[in-house]
Amino acid sequence: MPDNSRKEKWVTIVNRHYPPNPGITGESAWDLAKYLIDHYNIHVQIVHVLRNDDGGGAVRSPIGKIVSIPTLYKGKNEGLKSLAGFLDGLFLIIKTLFVKKGPVICMTSPPLLPFWASIFFGIFRIKWIFWSMDLFPEAFVANRKMKSNSFLYRIIRSITYNNKPELLVSLGPKQAEYILTNYKRPPLVTVLPCGVFTDYEKDEQIPEWKKDDGKIYFGYCGNLGAPHSKKFLKEFIDTFNPETQHLILAVYGPKASEIQEYAKGKVGITMLKNVPRSQLHYIDIHLVSLLPEFNHTAVPSKAISSICTGGTVLFYGNEEADTWFMLRNASWLVDINKDLKNQLTNFIENISAEEVLGKKKDSIILADQLHKMEISAYQEIADHIIRYHR
């Protein structure tokens, strides 16, 4: 395909989500686009699907040159959604072939978008950057929609990692290690955590749900989907002490209704539709879980966001997860391989306001480190784009 953009520095980002549609991956693309435009005068083109999904991202005005394609299906039927996602990915890549300017940054939504990118970018010898979010087809195995030893899975995975990108942009060091094992000749790597917030506005007016009662405020605010543990949340609801602690519950996603029903009418729990980002700093400890089978296929952005908004994290998972590897200085671990009830009981009985305050001080330091990691990754991406145009 011809590329007539050499006089100006361009990059093309391809992803299902982009503002004003909600979705944290689209918000992440927006953040990168703004940095490249403001700091390097790089023109950014975004190829995305024109649809409106439920998601945890903020609603923003789009920036850059926008190229949208329609989706085949907007309904709720899971089978049709999966088929539409598979074909949306194909059509996104085909559209990218015709409109691309500069190198291409390929993200991972819809599922199997990198599968199509590997095929067509290889055929047309297009230089590209692989920005990994949730990994597919691996997530299909974690979701038990495919078996790891099936012929179809092995073929899809082989094709997905057949065409090496120029640069791998990974959510965390552990995810990067996993992805690199799939390439015969590993690409260059940079780590770009998802969910780093630095310039958000803090609401100085105390929300109605935050009382001046001296209690420790816990919160589960966000998606409750396949990678997350209902068991952990139910056990926490049964174990926490409403006399000294309070739980803010603002959940959406496939497992949300079951938890909302379980928590209904219980003392010490406030259920909300959502908690605005500007109010997250009023929560002391955020509950985050990640099932081990999703360790490298999903890295919860809400954990990063919790740290960056001044909170701490109680993480239910294992030490191999990037969530614990990167955030352990401002977090507590409930090891998924050990007895859940005993660990939670011990934590609930012994946690103090002084210990929380100490961890919050650590989160300020960690948030600064995460921001520097983000800027470093942006700069490495910019360097690759600039070298492309030389």
C-alpha cells in the first residue's frame, strides 16, 4: 500500500474504542495521541469502530484524525457479539491498509485484532507496534471458550505471533515476559501501565457517601467480569467489620448483579451506580482481584488508577501477576493459593488507620514512578515513529 506521509510525521492507531465512546483502551489511545501531538508534533490518525459500549473510561472529545467503521452488531447476544467482534477486527485492519499514514500501532480490541494484523501487515510488509491490553486468543482459554490443546487455538495463536512487531508496548513486565516467549526473535519492549492518572480533578466537596466517622473506607468500583473473583468479594462482605469499616460497592459487568443481590440490605455497605474519578481519593483501600488463569491476559487498570488517585489496594491473586509485581509497595496481598477466609479475617482484625496512612504515603511515591514509566514509554514510541520517517 502506498504511504505518502513522509513529509509529515504520522502514526496510525487501530483499536475498537476511541472517544467519545467509553472504554479504558480508547482513553489510553487518546492519552498517547495527545502526548505525541503536543510534545512531538506527530500527527495521529485513529481507526476505530463506531459504536457505544459500556465501559470504565471517561467521556472525552476526540483528538487526531478520526476514521470510523460501522459495527455489524450492537445487540447483547453473546454469540453474535463474538462473531461481530471477529469480523470488526478484520474490517478494522482492512480499513487501516487503505488509510494508514506512518507506522501502525495495533491494540488488542476487538479480540483477535492482532491476529488479523499479523496476517495483513506481514503480507504488505507494514511496520507496526503491538500495544498489548487483554490478550487473545489466550483469554478464550481462560474464559473456557477454547481448549489450549485444540487445533483451532494452536493455529490462531501461531498466526497471531508469527509476524513480529517493531516494538512491543506491554501493560507490565510480567506480561511482556510472557508475550516474548511467543516470538522466535523477540522485538524491542517498553512497559506502559494502563490507568495512570496525573491531571484528573479532585472533588473537594466531600461526597454524601463519605461520612466523618473515622472508619476505613473500602471500595470495589468498576467491572466485575470473567477475570475477577466473586468468591473474594462475597467473603469480604461476610468478613469486614461495619463498626470500624465501610464498603462502597459500584460494580458493573457480567458478575455484578449477583454481588449486588448478595450485598443488598447488609449493614456497612453503600451501593452506587458509579464513583466518579474525582471522588476516588475518598476511598482508602480498593478491592482488586485477578484469577491466576488471567495473570498475563488481563492486567486490571483499576488497580493502577487506585494508586494514582491516592488510594491503596487489597489484591486477591498471586505474586506472578503484574498487579502485585508493580504495586506491592502500596498494596496488601490475599494469596489465592492460601485459605481465603483466614487471610481476610486476619487482615480485617489487624488493619489500622496508621497502617493505611503509611501505605497511602507509599502510593504517592509509586504513582510518581508509574507516571515516569508512562512518559518513558511515550518517548520510546515517539522515537520509533520519528525513525520511521527518516
